[in-house]
Amino acid sequence: MTVVMVSGTGTEIGKTVVTSAVAAAALAAGRSVAVLKPAQTGVAPDEPGDAAEAVRLAGPAVTAVELARYPEPLAPDTAARRAGLATLSPAEIAQAAERLSADHDLVLVEGAGGLLVRFDADGNTLADAARLLGAPTLVVAPAGLGTLNSTALTAEALRARGLTGLGVVIGSWPEQPDLAARCNLADLPAVSGLPLLGAVPQGSGGLDPQAFRRACPGWLDPTLSGTWSAESFLAAWPA
């Protein structure tokens, strides 16, 4: 895996923290890492965006690239149109990822919201960039009630487009998970057909960066350069 797309099943579910954790774990394993944020929305010109947050959490060795920034917290196509700014095409995203992959062992392409959020007026999405790159998609999902449907829909959308789903990471695992969250540990792989590859503890983005980097391999499966085990995690949180 040289390029991996990172897509949420929605917004505000921990996608950037998961991207940062995957980057940090890969760095700890001796790999060079770049984080590409094609479209950053809802952030002022002088504010740090998601790519900068990945550098803060995972470390300065991460190469961070942002292709476009739109001021309003909307889908990239809508935000670009309202701001009178150019949109991004899948080809531009794919070309940027390919350039980074020439010099890095792993390139993480963090989408905006869900897989099918529109990037331009033609309806192109992160899925179209993934198709051009032949890249697998890591799905970030919430822990609780409602996640089964949105995760299954995302996995179905990937398969319908002939794309590979790498697996699912829970973006914010609560300290005291309720019954729905505990049941979802077994149900998410069953309904999505994708393996569960990790669970990032709630609030991890607020950790001191050094503590974040030390802890993150324990949140992720060996597929993502970590030491986490789905079997052990399910045993620790029985339904």
C-alpha cells in the first residue's frame, strides 16, 4: 500500500485523528509518510487545517499537503461555488498523491466528510480519485447507534464502483461504551464485509503529541502498522 484514501461515514467522527494515528504508527515502523488533504473547508486562511493537525499529532516528519481551502464548512463543491473559487478534479487529487508517493512509503489522502461528498459540479467524489489511483479506502466510523447503516452504505458504494475497502476504524471509542457500541464491534464487520482494523479512544486528539505517538500503535491493527487485535478488543468489551 503506497496510497490509502481515508473516508468517514459522515462528518465529525474522528477522521483526522485516525489519519494522524495511522501516520504516527507508520512513522514508528520506519516508514516515510505524507498526508494529503485535497479540500479543506470551514477554516480561515491563517488557521491550521487537518493536514497541519496530522503533523502536530504524528510529528514533524510527516509531509503535509493541502490542495484547496474554502472558508465555509460545507461540501467542497458547494463551498467552492459560494466562494467563487475553483473546484478540484479527481485527476488533480490523483496527480498530487502520485507525486507524493514517489518520495514516501505511505500517502494518506483524507477526504472531506463521507465517500460521496461532491468535489465539483460534475459530481466527482473521493471515490473517483480512488479509482484513478487504484487505492484502497480506509473507512472511519462512529461507535454508536446508527453506524451500522452508514458503514454498510459506504462499503456498498465502494464495491459498486469496483473499489477496495481496506477496513473500518472506529474514530472515537467511548470510555464507557453503551450496549449499541459494544454490539457494533461484532456487527460492523458483518454488515460491511470489511475487517475491523482499530478503535481510537475518545479524546485522543487532545493528548500531548508525544503521548499520542506512543499510544497510537495500540489502537491499530498490524495492517496499519499497529499492535491492536480485534479479537482481544471484542473480548474486553463483551455485549
